[in-house]
Amino acid sequence: MTRVAVNGVTGQMGGAVIEAATDSEVVVGFATSETSAVDGVPVVHPADAAEALREYDVDVVVDFAVPEGALIVAEACVDAGVPMVVGTTGFDEDGLARLQDASEEIPLLKATNFSQGIQVLQRLVSEAVGTLDDYDLELMETHHNRKVDAPSGTANSILDVIQEERDVEPVYGREGHTPRKDDEIGVLARRAGDIRGEHELVLAGNDEVLSLSHRAEDRGVFAAGALDAATWLVGHDAGWYEFGDVVDA
């Protein structure tokens, strides 16, 4: 069985990864809290991650934390020569550059979403936006009320796909007198309740509306996808990988 360490083990996604690990074994977790164990998994401070990776003979790290903590553990993975799956979102340009640097030393897979459905949605978005090249575009995402980054990493990934097909500028919400421009895309983020994740792209024109959407019913789908990515990543050469590589394989 693949021996997994979970960064952000005390969070909701960390717990979901432990629960989903039926074909892998979570042997240690990293968190800044004073918790000593989660569901029987020992918890170590991220500052001591490199030593723990060696002590627990970890094959791969799965990360769902905050950018600062993810970067600390990425450095530990480089130190210990352990592959890393990064599910944390909200990195700034410097943080992404540091992850890229880490990927020159270890296999590193970065994804904003570990749902196979989202992978298919992105491919459909590319085809639809490229084909309906004069339709208005609006992108909406909804998540639980504890999510701190907006728009979501997945929404930003969808936006990247759109901008590969069309030269559009995002408008983040609207207020007051704001006539719509031909080269814009509205981006709206909503936060409410315990919604796992909803993303929708609306294309409107020619007296018709096309809606492409995805809704996650349970965060376990992301945990299972991250574990699939972790198992796949072990044994690969150092480099930058994406979840689409896992789905295609």
C-alpha cells in the first residue's frame, strides 16, 4: 500500500483523505495545531516534516492546507526526496514559482480540483467557448461559508481555459452603472452554508443560452481523486504534473 502523509490533516479535507484512504495508508499528518493525532494518525508540526517523512517512510504527500504551510512542506519534500500532490489553492505568483522550483527536484502534481467531472467540464468549456466565439460569458462559483479565497482555484482554472480560447477580461462582480463590454467575462463568487462546490459557465447569444455546470455532492470525491493522483505520482520523474495527466492515464 502507498504510504501517505497528509498536510492539513486537521482540516475538513484532511479528514476526508483519511476516510477515503482504503487502498492507501495514511501514516502521518502535518498541522500547526496542538492535536497529537487524528483518527489514529500521528500529527507532526510542518516545521518537522522532513524528519517525519523519513521516520514514517512516506511514499508521497497529499496537501490540503494553506499556501504558507504547503510551501513549508514542499521544501521538506525536496529535502527528503518525497513526491507531493498539492491541492491547496490561493497561491500568489511567488508561491507558485516556489512550487515550480520544487518540481525541478521532485515529482509535484498541482491541481485546483481533483474531480474527474471537472476535468471533463474544462474540456467542454474549451470547445464551447472556441465554437461560440461571439457569445457573452458569465462564470459563477459557490462554496461553503468557510472558504477564504475567491474566486475558487477551480474557477480560476476554468477562466484560464476560457482565456486560451478568447481574449476576455474578467469583471469580478458588478455594481452601479456598468454597461457590458464585448471582451469581458463576469466572474461571481458566492459563499453560503456547507456547499461543497458548484461551478457554472453561461454562454448566451443568438437568442439561446448554453449552461455548463458541475456540482460536487461530497468532498470525498476530491479526497479520492487526490489519493488516485498520489498513487499515480509515485515512481515518476521530477517534474510538474496536473490532474489531467492522471485522468488521461
